[in-house]
Amino acid sequence: MLSIKNLHASVEGTPILRGINLEVKAGEVHAIMGPNGSGKSTLASVLAGREEYEVTEGEVIFQGKELLEMAPEDRAREGVFLAFQYPVEIPGVSSTNFLRTALNQVREYRGQEPLDAVKFLTLMKEKMKLVEIDQKLLSRSLNEGFSGGEKKRNEIFQMAMLEPTLSILDETDSGLDIDALRIVSNGVNKLKSDKTATIVVTHYQRLLDYIVPDFVHVLYKGRIVKSGTKELALELEEKGYDWIKEEVDSATAV
Amino acid sequence: MSTLTKQDTFQSLLDSASSSFASIRTQAKETYLTQGLPALKEEEYKFTSIAKKLESKIQGFKYALPFAVSKEDIQSALFEGFNGDVLVFTNGKYLPELSTSPEGITISSLSEVRNTPLGSIAKPEKDPFSALNLASFSDGIFVSVPKKQKIEKPILLLSFNQANSGQVIQPRVWIEVGDFSEVTFIDHSISTSEDSYFVNKVVEIKGGLNSHVNYYRLQNESKNAIEVSNIHTDIFQDSRFTSVNLSLSGDMVRNNLTLNLLGSNSEGNMYGVYLLNGKTHVDNHTNVDHTIPHAESNELYKGILADQSRGVFNGKIFVRQDAQKTNAFQQNNNILLSEDAIVNTKPQLEIWADDVKCSHGCTVGQLDEEALFYLKARGIDKNTATGLLLYAFAGEVLEKIEEESFRSYAISLIQERLGSKF
């Protein structure tokens, strides 16, 4: 589904990603872990098309298409979804109006009829249950005055509405209490299928108790320095990142 | 090069002024001749050199005469769902035969109500254009709402302007609203020509005890129209006045909006949106005078500027020594969509009382890139996303319009502009 080859990216001339290689197949869950500043969120942002990142080398093929050639909105329409680490508050834009606009533009791109108000509301009600989100929240402006947990839940709700093929969760767990974490993870798990894939970017292993990964990759200094199964995450939880840093730093020193 | 700051520029207008209100006109003429048009560096008109603009666009000033409009013209100018009375004007002249008569309200030409104290609210010495209008307006309209009347239907002041370059239209409106009465006005002008005519408008409004007056205004005239307006309001105890001013087009537009809070527990609201493109220049000068204790004023103006447009906001709040317990809030926010667009914004607070709550703020910025990316990342194209954000920005002001058909019309007009232009 997704094939990242030798991806290099920088911000204002400073290289952040220095050669990422990653293959993700349908039905898989990949966790990207790593210490702060290793480039985890940059990877998520580059895949979603954030403009301040400059790709200097490499390619990303998503379902046979050059992802990096596409505008952010086209990536979303093709089925890439980024759950933001910091969802933006947009006063004056109603959550419902926003979602309907987004969903209908995505549907139009996919050659589907736009949803009328009634069908849209029915769909919304159905998906709201999935993340236990309150109707009251959605009658407000987009994310305005939402708590941290409510914002993250709203991200997963939007994901449920847009039905992406590839979901990238950027530190969706950060700042969540146990209950919110459980709700968000349940939502993600219910949306998984053998046709979709999930990339979970996280600093902590905790989330992976709920969203169980097939593969765990450790990012350090802009490269994937170690890959393994979910046991690798447990090892990281126990031992921290220092041993990996040492391994990598001594290897490069030699 | 000659300059328009000379008093004789409008001599032909002054000479041919009507004979009604003779003594008021004579005084106003003297006031005007003493002041002259604002000079280039004059503080009040620093950013809006209207005299220079008039000089460059207009040669020889003459009255624009009233002209005929058909019932169909009027019908097609009404907002969808509008259910109210319509007062029709062409080039500033009230045409009763084409207008409806709102129930319970006295309406006539100003020349028929000769004891109207014109200039007592929009004082000619406050602004030379106001003085010029008072000295030389041709005729205007007198509207009087008696006491204890709730006028359910909105009253649309529908002006058709069709003048040749150099012609001057000087509308004059006097509105008095009796104690405990409520009424909503919608002031809408339509250009039927693209020439550089000059509109110099004065509206005086008096809101009695416990009255509620809404005055909504839509400026969407020709790209070449030059306009100065003076809308001055006096309100008394327990009354409320709300102005919503939407400026969407014109060459150079200057709005002087003055609100005198003359009774305690009165409330004045001044809201505005200016959505400008091309080379349109819009200047909103607002002035709130808190003369008594326990009154409140709220002010919110929002600007969206594209291309080489220019916006000016000057918000003066004057709190007199006696006006303790005043609440006065002012906010002006601007979004610039182009590097060539300019905004000059200036809060001007003069506070002489010591127990008041006053706040003001102004911002000038670009569209929030982070918000834009968020919308795009959900599949929304750039134009739609930009439109959504800009509309959200302006929407806060549009929500203040209580009259539904006008609000919907204004919203669709602005959405259309945001969708097509930006």
C-alpha cells in the first residue's frame, strides 16, 4: 500500500529525515517510536503534505501513485488521513459544516454522489457512537474550547467519517488519560480492516497495549535504526531509548 | 495645480441650493466656507485624501437629478424573503409614488417638515462634508415613529444612484423614534451606472427613551463611486442602537459613524465588515461619546483586504468625566490577502472618568496557515478552505444582523465574493 524509499526531508535547510525506508501493507499496523526530536512527527507531516517541509530526496508510493506529487487535499481524497498531534481550533467554522464539506469533496473525488443533509446526519450519528463523542461538541465551532481529549476524539471521529485507507496517528495518545486513551483506541481498532493500514506515531509504549502493532520501528536521527515486533516496544518501555542511541552512535563512530 | 481644499469647489452647488431651511442652510454654508474641504495632512482625513480623489475624478460639480425606475427594478432589488416596507430614492430624492407606507409611521419629504432641527445631531461643525450637505442638499426624507410602536416589518431605504461623472448626490435622512418604540432600517444603495459620481450622505437618528433602533447598511456601489457618509445618532435613557455596516465596493468610501449616548443604561453597538479588492479604499471612522454614567458601547469591525485595496479604521471612544461605570469595548481585526493591501487601524480612547471598563484591540494578519492546512488535510480544496476561514472570520459580525432576509442576503453576497474572488 505504502512504500517509502530513501526519504530525506528538511525544515528551513536543516535535514530532519535522512533516508527513511518503510513498507506498509494492507491490514498492517506499524508503530513508529523514538526519542524526542528523532523525526517521528516530521515523517507524519511529510506524508500528509505539510508545506514547510522540503523533501530533498527519495520517493513515496501510495497505492501505485506518487504521494509527494499531490496537494494535501488530494492525498486526503486518495485515502491518507493524518490525526493531528495538535488539532487546530477554528472559531466560526462549525464542525458539521466542515465535515460535510470535507466528506462531499472526498466523495466527489472518488466519483460518489454527495450526501444530502439527512444521510449525512445519519452517518454522523452512527460514527459518533464509535468514539463516544457528544452531539453538543459537534454543534460548536471546530475544536473550539475542546479539551485535549475531546480534540483527539474528534480526530478519530473525522477519521471514521472519511474512511481513509491509510491512517497516520501522530502522538494521538499524548496528554490522554486512561479512559480517553481507551475510547480513542477502541475507535481506531473498530475502523481497522484487512483493506486499511495504520501508522501509529508515539513516544510511549502505553498506546500499543490498546492498538497492537504488527511492526515496531525505532526512529533516531532521521532514520529507522531498529525494527521488530511488539516486543520491541516493551523492551523500549523497560530500558528507555538510551541503549539504542548508544548502539547507533557507536556504530557511526566506528 | 489647483487644490480642492479651496472653499469655492462646490460653489455651484451652494449657489443653487434650495430655499427650504434657509437659515439652517445659511449657517451651514458659513461653517463649510470657514472649514473648507479637509486638507491633505489634516489628521481626521490623514489616510483618506478624499479632496484629492474628488479633484482627480470629478470636474465641475452639479446635482444629479432624480430619474425614473420601474416597479420591476425595485422588485428585483429586494432580498429573497424580504417582508417589509420599501422607501425608494433615486439620486437621493425620495419617491413616495414608488414607495410603500409603513403602518403607524409618518414619512414625508424633508421640505414638507420645515421645523425639523436638521444639523442638531450631525452637527455641521464636526465635519465639512456634513456642513456641505446641510448647506446644499436638495431634499431628503423625514421619518417619525411615534411612541410605543413596535414596527415589526423592516424598512428598506432603497437608493438607486445613476449619475454621470462629476455629479453629486446628497441624500439626507432624518429619523426620530419615539419612546418605547422599536424599528429596523436597512440602507441599501444600488449603482446603475459605472461613472465616478460623488455621494455625500447624512443620516440623523434620534432614539427616544427605551427605544430599540437597528440601522443596517450595505455599501456595494460601483467600483468608481466616491462616497462620504455621516451617520450620527443620539440615544437616550434605556435605549439601544445597533449599526451594522457592510462595505463591499466603491472607489473611495469614508464613513463617519457617531453615536452619542445621552441617557443612562443606554447601549450602542457598532459593527462592520469591509471586504475589499481591486483598489477600493474604505475608511470607517467611528465615534462613541459616553456622556452619562452606566452606558455601554460595543464595537467590532472586521476587514478582509485583497489586491491593492486599503482599509482604514479609526475608533474613537470618549468617556466624559461624569460617565462613571461606563463599559466600552472596541475591536478591529484585519486579514490581508495580498502584499499590496494596506490597513491603518487606530483606536483612540479618551477617558476622563475613573471608574470605567474600557478595552480595545486591533490585529492585522494573514490567513492562519495552520488552520488552512488542517482543512486541506481533510480533503477540502484550497479555495473552499480559504473561503470557509474568511467567512468564519467575518461571520461573527454578520450574526449581529437580526433581520433574517437581509442577513441571508449579506451572507450569500459575502460567500459568493469569498468563493469567486479569493
